[in-house]
Amino acid sequence: MAQSVWGYDSDNGPERWHENYPLAKGDKQSPIEINSKDVQHDSSLAPWHASYDPGAAKTILNNGRTCRVVFDDTFDRSVLRGGPLTGTYRLRQLHLHWGSSDDHGSEHVIDGVKYAAELHMVHWNPKHGNFAGALKQPDGVAVVGIFLKVGKTPKPEMKRILEEIDNIKTKGKEAPFQHFDPSILFPKSRDYWTYHGSFTTPPCEECITWILLREPIEVSSDQMAKLRSLSKNGENEPVNPLVDNWRPPQPVKGRVVKASFK
Ligand SMILES: NS(=O)(=O)/N=C1/NCCS1
Ligand SMILES: [Zn+2]
């Protein structure tokens, strides 16, 4: 089976992405390490609001690099607004990044803390016509990032996604995933950090307003094991566990991270 052009292995991983995707060496790359001492509280930052239509959820997919839930984004059906954003952004998909053990897996690192996983809800600005057009704009995309922490009181709302894992074990597997409002995954607090960055996967376009929620949600170690039971390989190929699909922190290059909280 030919190697995919990019991935997370030694021969196609983050250190080599720039060979085929030059943007990966840009000045506004993601993820980054966030150090609270360098964060600037911005009292002008408004609260953010998501209004998602559960009927917009369509399918869940294993694309060999992550587990992704896809939503109908053909009109303003599930939208994000407020916070650092101008206008409304349409929810297109959500996916996760995770480690091979509970002590790492997130992409953003907070005061040295690596969480077990990081969930991304990807939205795009319809003023740019379509998703492909939005990728070329600095205000084209908004991603809400939620950290997953292993704890004793797992969030029941994560169950719905994890229950589907058994149906999408191998690369290319897709299953219906309907009647799902992802805002049930949000933690209690709406506190967030925000900065301008990029996709954490190639081609690494620098079109993202990141909204990272300060409060992690809890999952159980068993739930993390479930996520790690996904495979990179296709059916009837040698088993290659889908783990450590995270990009390490990139140079901040003078960017200032704003906080909605003190
Ligand atoms: N991890 S990420 O959300 O920055 N990368 C993506 N690539 C295509 C859609 S989302
Ligand atoms: Zn992501």
C-alpha cells in the first residue's frame, strides 16, 4: 500500500510536511504552546455563541488520520458567532487528535500541560463563498478547540461518538451519524484563549481564528482506549493503530494570545 503523502510517521510526519507543503514553515502556524504569563486579557472580547441544528449531523468517518463527524454546511444551519469573530461561521466538521497514552495527545500545550486529546470543531465564513475559498483568507475559518482530560467522571455526551467507533475501525469506513448537537460537548465555562494560526494538518493554511476553551472536558481511560482502537490501515491490511495524530507546537513568532478571562 503506497504511503499517504503526509501523516504522522517518521517518514511522512510533521518534521517533513514542509517538503510538500511549504506553508508548514510559515510565521502563523498551529498548534502553539500557551504560557499564561504571556497571555493578554482582552476585556473587549465578547462571549462566543454556537447554535447548532442536531439535524445537520450526517456521518462519522475514519479517514486513516482522525475520526471525523461531518455536518451539512450548505446553508447557515449550525453556526458559531461572537467571541473574536465578525459575522457567522458555519460548522463543517469535528474531529480529534490523541496520543498513544493518557499523558499526551493534544496539539496545543497549556503551561506545559499536554492533554490526552484535543477535539476540533471546524467552522468557515460563508462570505468567502465556499470552504476552499475560505482557506485562502485570514478570517476564513474558526476552530473551537476542546481539551480532553482523563478523569473519574467522564462526560456522558462523549459516549455517542465513541459508541460509533466500532463501526469505523479501519480507514475509509463511514457510518451514518445523525441527530447530534455537538454543543453538548462544551464544558461549563465559556472562558477561552484566542489567536491567529493555521490548520495543524497539511497544507497548513494560515486562515484560522483559534478559540481554545480553557476548561477541559473529562473522559475515562477506557474511552481513550476506545479511540486508540481505531486503525490507520484499511480493512484486510496489517493493523496500524491510529494514535499520536498530533502536530507538536510551532514557533509563536511574536503572536500574542488573548484571553477572554482574567
Ligand atoms: N486540525 S485542523 O482542524 O487544524 N486541520 C484541518 N484540516 C482540514 C479541516 S480541519
Ligand atoms: Zn484538528
